[in-house]
Amino acid sequence: MLLWEPSTEVIEKANMTRFIGYVDGKKGLGIDPLEKYAYFKLYDWSIKNIPEFWEAVWSFVEIRASKPYDQVVDDLNKFPGASWFIGARLNFAENLLRVRDGKTAIIAVREDGFSRRISYLDLYREVVGLARGLQEVGIGEGDMVCGYIPNTVEACVGMLATASLGGTWSSAGTEIGVEAVVGRFGQVSPKVLITVDGYFYKGKRYNILERVKKIVENIPSIKSVVLVPYLEENPKIDAIENAILYNDFIKPGDGFSFKQVPSSTPIYTMFTSGTTGKPKCLVQSVAGILVNHLKELVIHTDLKPADTITYITSTSWMMWNWLMTSLATGATLLLYDGDPNYPDWRRMWHLIDEHGVSIFGCSASYINYLRSLNASPRRSFDLAKLREISQTGSPLSADGFKWVYEEVKRDHHFNSISGGTDINGCFAIGSPTLPVYAGQLQSPALGMKIKCYDVHGNPVYDREGELVCEAPAPSMPLYFLNDPNNEKYLDAYFRFYTHKRVWRHGDYVIFHSDTGGITFLGRSDAVIKRSGVRIGTAEIYGVVEKFKEIADSLAVGQNWKGDQRIILFVKMAAGYSLTEELKDMIKKELRERVSPRHVPDIILEAPDIPYTFNMKKVEIAVSNIINGRKVINRDSLINPESLDYFEKILPMLQGD
């Protein structure tokens, strides 16, 4: 179902159109930038001429480097292991801090109403001051700094100051517990921890000084703790070893030089969700992340200096890293710290109107929550400057797409995107020059040679299969920490198809031959296989979560008598209970709207549905429990207590 088509004016003004014209002018491809499906011609060229494509991106987004690269990529057959932009020397923070004037760089808003506005010039000065402080305690090229910190200006400054010295940054939001933080940061051995005294959430204040103390005690590599006063002006930090307040740590001064580092220098260490074991540490490069982020932000997202962009995120999620790179465009970032639905669902929409947000990013779970409330932002707010909504985190149903156009804004670009922490970016993404179809991401991302494979490793269209990438891309991890011979890396992505070396991402998808779009059906490692037929969970959720009685749901497969049976867990909306009549209605709808194979064998009411801090349903953890396997890292969930219910009912399910 077609939901939106861009106007001629939108296409003409789009950065994508400029980029197509730029490439065509250099390469003589014969692509008319204003042609309706010019994008797909450019995409075909980008995956057939990968080095030339990334060369064009580097130039178009104007990467600043003290030394140019000698070679774009050494060997595309090294998968993993290809080296990118060989010979270049650059600095990540210098690229993000190109603008140094009085224009607003960041507007930071806290749940309790406190806000801070900082210009690009003052941001630069604060970054330099913090960098000088970090230098004094020994931070330099290759050193690790970690942030246990909310979505604040100081988090951004901490990352930029670390990057300005050639260091590596990792962060986690304060919503994460001590055990999970130690499980992450303990592996990367940070020298400095930047943190806060507490945070606000759902109208409550949470003092975390005792947590910080325990973290520092359990990570012996931490030699300095920089603490940002967030709850109190003068928090008591005496009990935390080597702690100093943020403003006392900063060393103002002039004459700062950004450390120029090789292109393959680590900029971020990211972490897998850790729901099935200790989080794996993914090391990502300065040039790879910078070039890929700017491709996605400038070319695909159409971000321009006049824009104000925001994303509902925390520093635990790669969307925070992605959002930070927006600074390189000269746009204004709106950072929100707190519950986006406190005191009610109108919170974010007030901010969008108040600050003239033009690009708003959120998750599928956020949209589905608003749908469950019958919320209608367009009836309550002006949203005059809002021209794009970006959505990610987990698949959104076709009905979710339609709701956005019906209840938020009829004329806007709905840019549903999908990728992962592992590539700190997208495999599939949109373009303002393409139409939007219900339930479909608009296109493969430029330069990403992705396909849909069947179980035999053959490309397929118009039917379900595995999302794979057949060629390297710059933002793929350099390596995993503590991974001799790349064994974890290879196991994670490259050993599913034994006869082909491709990146298997773990998403179950459909590539549509008529539109060029892609439908995401859920994680393939949580895909239910019933009587030999694989079932994407998103197809179930798309039907079940239309019921007004149901607030959320989760489906898993349980090994049962030589096959798998489907168990559907539903979280009821306020005021409703799970009746036999409702169960029958759910089964009837699934049978008629999807297929008899999608009908659950058992439907149970669960008090809550588990989610990661990236706002993804944790099907894998529940599947492990239901099939008698252990879930190791519960602290990687935003609501780990939700798993108690599934463990409690396991004996009943095993004996059923």
C-alpha cells in the first residue's frame, strides 16, 4: 500500500538528489537525478563499484583529514578484515566540531524541566577544557574512556574530548545496573570514568553514587572518576576513590591541537545486548564510523544545517553515537533525558513544537505504545517544521506505518531504518526521493551489498529469507576484543552459510521486487520453525497488537514432540484481562490474516515483556528459558525482573 510520494520540490531540494548529480558529474553514469527511481540506479552502481562509491561519499560529505588516503580499501575479498582509507590521518572530534560560532549546537532537556542550550563555540571550548583535563591524567591515543551517564551535553563533551586526543569511547546509560556495567566496561579497561550523581525517570530521582562506587571498586583500571553534578549542585563524592567534580577537572585554555590518527584507529567499542552471554566488545574505526554515519545522516536522512534533529535514545544505544555525528553537519541536536511519555504521551510532541524539530527519531515500541493509547499527535500539535520521522529498534507493522501517516502527519518522509550496533549504522534505510509503502523500508543502503538468502544460500525475492551482506563496508568492526583468530567474529556473522563468505545479520526479511523495498519480520535466530516452515514473529505481532485489549506481545517457539509449537505471551492493556473469547479472536485473526501456521498453540498472559536497552524485544532470552536453557546476563535488560514469570511457568509448559 502506497502511503506517501515526495513532491517535485522535495526531490529537487534533497541531498540525495545533489549526491546523485555529484556522482554522475564525476563518473558520467547517465543518471538523471530527478528521475523517479534514480536512487536504485545509483544503488546498483554503488555495490558494483564499492571503492569508487566510498571515495565519492568521503569527498561529498567533506571529510577533514590532515593526510589524504592512499587507497580506499585494500581487498574486498578480506571479509572480515578489509582495511579502509589506508594512509589517511584525521580526527573524529575535529570533523564533528567544524562549526565554531554562536549557532546553537545542542539543546538538552531533562525530564524535570531543566534545560541547557550550548553554542558550537562554547561546545568546542568545553571539549578542549575536558580534553586538557584528560591529558593531565594520562589519556592519549588508544586509551579508553567510559561514560556511565545519561543523554546530556556532558556525555557528548566526554566523547568528543576523548576522540580529540585519539582515544576510544564507550558509554552506558545510568539505567543499566552495576553488574551489567562491570560486564561491559570491565572488558575494555578504561582509565577514566565520566559519570553523574544520579538521574530522573518517571518523576523520581535516583541517586547512583553507591552504584558508581561499586563500579569503580570492581574495575581496577579506572584511575580517575569525573563526576557531573546532576541531582545536586555539590554531591558528596568522598567515598568514591579518585573522584573529582566535572568543573574542577576541566582545564580551560587556548592553542589546542586535535590528535591526527590513522583511519583504522578505534573510536568506539560497542557491546552486543548480552542476553545470551557476556556482551561481546565490537571495536569500530574512526574513518569507518565517520564516513558511514555522514552517508546516512547527510545523504539518506537529508540532514541539513538548518535542521533540528532528535532521537529517543540513551547513551547505551548506538543511535546515540549516530545522533552525535549530526554535529558535523552544523544542525542543532535536541537531547532529551527521561521517560519520553512522562507525565504523558504528549511530552515529546511538546518538545518537537517548542524547539522546531524537523527530524524526529523513535522506536517501533514507542509508536506502538501511542497506538495503544489511541493518541493522535496531529490533533493536538502543530508539527509545522516536522518533515521526517525516523524509526528503528525492531520491525514496525504495516498498520504502524499507516498510523504514523493518519495520526501524526500526512505529508512527511517516514524513514524506517534497520541495521545494528555491530555496524553502528544501517543495512536498509530510506531516501526522501522515494515513495513509502506500508510495512516496507524504502531501500538497501547505498554501498551495502545486501541480499535475501534462502536456507541454501540462494538470493530470493518476494519470499522470506535471511538478510546477508556480500561485501565489506567501512563501519563493520575492526575486530572483537579478546578474540584470538577472530573466532567470535566469524561465529557471530560468517559461519551460517558454509559454502559462502557473507555477513549473515540475523534478520528475517522479504525483498520486494516490485517496489525495491524490504520488509523486516524479526530476528532470524528467534524465528519459529514449525513443520519445517520458518515464521517471522513480526507477522504475529502485526496482528495481535492491533487488539485494543493488548498492550504488547511476544511469541517464541518451544521444542515439542519433534517439532516446535508457538507460545504467545500477551501483556494486557489497562482494564482488560485475557479471556477464552479473546484467545479465540486472536487465533481467528492470525489464521485468516496470516496463515494457520501462525496460530499459537498456547496463549498466556504475562505481566511484562522483556526489552533490551536498545528497545528490542528479547525473544531469544525467553526462548532460552522456555526451552530449558540458561539466560546468563539478565542485567542487559531494561526490565530483567520480567524474566521471573517465564522461569516460574516453565515447569507447567514442560509438563503440558
